[in-house]
Amino acid sequence: MSKSPIQNIVGSRIESAAHDPDSGSWLIHFTNGDSLNVECMWRILEEGTISSTSEDHAQLFGRDTPFNGEDALKEIGVHKIVSTQCTNSTGDLDLKLGQYFSLQVIATSAGYESWQYKQKSGSSCVAVGGQVYGY
């Protein structure tokens, strides 16, 4: 793990999250004005255990209503982001929220973009094939 290219969001929170069913991507906005577009799998860990994943979105799992990934992301968004890490060899992200939660973005392609991060200042970076590139 190395210093994350998205260190700018430390201290902010998840402001909103939206799923695009056509592309399967997830757009997450942070309270500092930055955004993260996720085109791969994400998962939420609670005290180190998988709580939910993007793959769970719209699934019933024996419940009356389907699981809503947008709501799950918003729920953990009440906690401040206390740290971010990026794995150099894969482009995976790990955002720690508060004391108990993590949002992990897991790159699942060697060729396609996994995520794009945009700062409100205009700087951006993208993860492709396990590498992170700034532009």
C-alpha cells in the first residue's frame, strides 16, 4: 500500500451515491466537492467483515425489499473519511470511514478503467490495469 492519490478526501464524508443501471457504474460525491466514479466492484467492511458489495445491489436475499447500494453508501457517509490507501500493484482503494467502516474499491480488469477520481480543482487520476495515472 502507498499514499493514496485521493488523499484530498481525508476529513470529508460521502455526500451522495448514485448507481447507473445502464453502465453499472457508481458515482460517489464527497463533501469537499471531489468525486469518485467506480466501474468495478466495491465492498463495505464493518469491523473487518464484509457488510455489503456492489454485487448485492437490487438483490432480495430473502427480504421484502431489494438491497440498495446507494443507501448503504449514504449510511456510512455519516462517518468522516480518516484515511485512504491505494495498492500500487492493483489500483485497489481502501477508504476508512470512522472507527468501524471501510469502503474498498476492487479493480476487476487488467484492461478497462476501474475508477476515476476528480478533484473539484480539476486534477484527476484514473486506475487502469492496476496502475494509477494522473492527468
